[in-house]
Amino acid sequence: MPDQTRPLGAQISHMLKSRGVDTIFGIPGVHNQEMYRGIEESGIRHVLARHEQGAGFMADGYARASGKPGVAYVITGPGLCNAMTAMGQAYSDSVSVLVLSSCLDETASTRGQLHQMLDQEVAGATVSDWSHTAHTAQAAYGLIDRALTEFQTQRPRTKHIQVPIQALEADAKGAPKSAPKVTRISQSLPAEIAEQIASAKRPLFILGGGSVRASNEARSALRSLKAASFPTYAGRGIVSVKDDPLHFGSFLGRPESETVAASADLVIVVGSELSEMDLWRDKLGHTATMIRVDIDPEVLGQEPDSIAVHMHAQDFFAGLNAALKDHTADTSWTETEVVKARKRWRAESDAERPGVMRVCDALIDVMPEDTMYFSDMTQFAYTGKEVWDMHRPGHWHHPYGFGTLGYALPAGIGGAAARPGLPTVVIAGDYGFQYTVQELGTAVELGQPLPILLWDNGKLKEIEDSMVRAQIAPNSVIAHNPDFCALAKAYGAYAEAPKSLGELKQAVTAAFKADGPTLIYMTTEMTD
């Protein structure tokens, strides 16, 4: 209740609960313990990570899986520093993560304090949309409401709020009862834009992560237009190869897609900044007009000659579908050219990383329909992102922008916490898995039926391949690995090491039914 006086640290938890937050990821410490005073009292579930980086990744996975903000509590100094990799990942991938930390009361005149940094607020700002210090209760409440409001109204990105220890300990009245009411006013698609798209003979859509909530509307528009399309990696599942014969699949990073883009007479990019990680080249390759639809003004200003449309993807496609009500499509795209291109690119992907695609194809057969995937920086995921056709949007999550190792396991734990009873899968490589392997303890504590697909090729294979291409003698790409199955069992998890693809399918099916996580050890030596 707003009138009741409690330490501010406790009031913050009560405020978050009143704003719809039901889960917080973090690690308590002497500097942020006041933030923990109100967690149980307010009815919030706390998930104990083993490292603050893990807590940040869990909040990220929770946000991606639930569509709600992911919240993490961390301590002063090293706690924030440990979380900064995860904060940077959420920032680059447009994920709603709110990190709340404690901070020292004064740092200018005193040195040698526990957890002291020169400028913690500025450090947080390097990996966040903004980072601010709340010196009073009202400032803390205002910043929290600002963060939650901006998550709804702007491009979602990490926010960091720090509160001095004395302020956390001081008594304060509660936050306002309710958050500001956010009403989104839908825009109308300009008629001339709709007409330009409808009249194109070879329209090409690029669907980014900002379009995932407009999947149904996007599919309808593409059918009406008989338009071709690519997703970015984050946009996979908005349209699927299975349902749309003019969908090129997630091969936008293939060099030949530049030729496809150049053959279009109109390119429509919706909800994507077309970053280096989307294209793996400087430019898309189009020569025709580009229509760019986004809510981020910075993105809209990147292509000087484009037509910028400042709209949410849902509003854009809703307006386009209304304009196409009586439209008869007449385009020159053919199923044959799209199917042939996909076949070539699958072959290229298979040749680049031999042995991965056959495992992907085997796993697809046994995955439940609503499975959500969290992958790490590993060759298995690089191939899977291209050849694994997704039928639902927002169901494969990867550290696309920041590209950090160690993402998959903690993010998968956070994702599974957001979707109890629904299938979640972790995909990791032998090297990156060891960055956050300790979070297995959290998955065991939560009793999550989490299949962890561990791909072990015995080395940093992607780096070795890159060195060879650059004519550098490979070095420091082979490390001594533990017995991963024994390591998983030491944490209390289950472990399987299938020798064939048939055994792999059985192990995955059983893992979904287990009462805890199962590490499934995969190698290139598995037989068909």
C-alpha cells in the first residue's frame, strides 16, 4: 500500500509486483540485501543464479519468451560488471531487460570501499539504453515506471537503475498504486505507400525481429501480394517455408541473396536494422526503391534514399491488408526459382559445416510443435539458424548482435521459467557451454525438464576455420574438455551420450518428460 512505510529496498519489490512483475533473477549480497526484504512479502518468485551474468541472461530469456520485462537484481561493483555482458546482449537484440543494482553512497572523497568503482552509472550506460541513479524513493519509482513505459512504447532495450545503499535502507512510503496508462494510437498506412506496394511486379519483403507480433498479418499480406520474402535470423517463423512457397528461408546472409535483392523492383524492410549480423555484408544489394518500416527513428535514417514509415509492424500490415482487400496479384516471382535457391543454399551450409545439417533434420522430427529454442555461439546453431525452418515467430533465440558465448543455458532457464509446462531446448557448443555451466545448478533447483543439446567438435572450430581462411596457422583453438556427462551428473542433472541419430531422438523425447535438465552430448561421430 502506498501509505505504508517500509525500507525503500522492500518498496521497490512491492512496486514491481504491482506493475506485473512476477519473477526476479539475481544474487543477494550485503549491498543489495534490502532489495530482497520485500521479495517474498510481495509474492514475487526469485530465481537464484550462480553468477550475475547468468542472472542477466535469465532475465533476457524470460523477456523473450514471455513478452514481459525481465528483471535482475545485482550488487554494487562486480555484480553490475558481471551482468554487463548480458546487458549488452539484451541491448543489441532489443530485449526488455531491467537491471536494478545497489551503489555506494559516495565515491568522490573516499577510496578503498567494498565493491567501489570509479563511475558505476557510466559503466552501466555503456551497455544500456540509459543508466541512472535514484537518490530518493520518488526518483526510484519514477525511473521504474519510465523504464516499463518505454519498454511498451519504444524499441525495447536494457535499462539500468542504481540506488545508493543508504537510500535502500531508509524508510519510504510506497510507490503510486498504478503505472501510467499507455494507449497506443494506431496509424493509418498512407494510401500512396499501399498503392506502391500493390503495383510492384517483384516485391521483396525483409521481415525482422520487430515483426514477430505481426506474423498473421504479414502472412496474409504476402499471400495477397504473391511477394517473396526473407526473414532476418530474429524474424524466423514470421513466415515459414512450409506455408509459403515464395519464402526464401533464413538465408539472407548468403552472398547470393544480394542478387535476389537486386532483382526486386521494390524492397520492403519491416522491423529490422539490417545489421552486419543479418547480412554479413555492407549492403542488402537492392537497386530498386526501399520502403523501411520501423519504430526506431535511428533505423529509419540509415538509408538516405529510402521511404521511411514510422509505424509498428502490426499497424503497417493491418493497413496494407485493408488496402489489398480487392487486390489481384500479378508478380513475376516463381516457386521454382525460390525452391532452387533454397536447395543451393542448404547445400552450401552443409558443405561449410559438415555433419550438422543431418543432425538438425533428425531433431526436427521429434521436437514438439511449441518448442522454444535458446542457442549459443556454436557451429551447430549457425547451421541450424539457416536450415531449421521455424513455423512460429519468436521461438528461436540467439545472441545475435553482441554475439556473446555462454548465453544459451541461462537464457533457456529464464525462458523455461516464463513458460512452465511448455517445451524449451538449449543448444550449446563445448567451449561456450563452459562460460555459464554453473547455471546447471539453477535448472536442477527449478526441476526444469530442459534438454541441453551440447555439440562437441573438440575445438573452437569456427575460429579455426576462420584462421585457415585468413592463412593464419591455427593456434589456441583446442582446449581440454571435461567429461561433460559426468559434470552434468555432478550438478544433479541427467546426461545422455547417444551414439546414433536414433538414440539422439529417443534421448530428446525422454528429456522433455524428465523431472530435471538433461545434458545430451552430441558429436560428429554419431551414426545415422
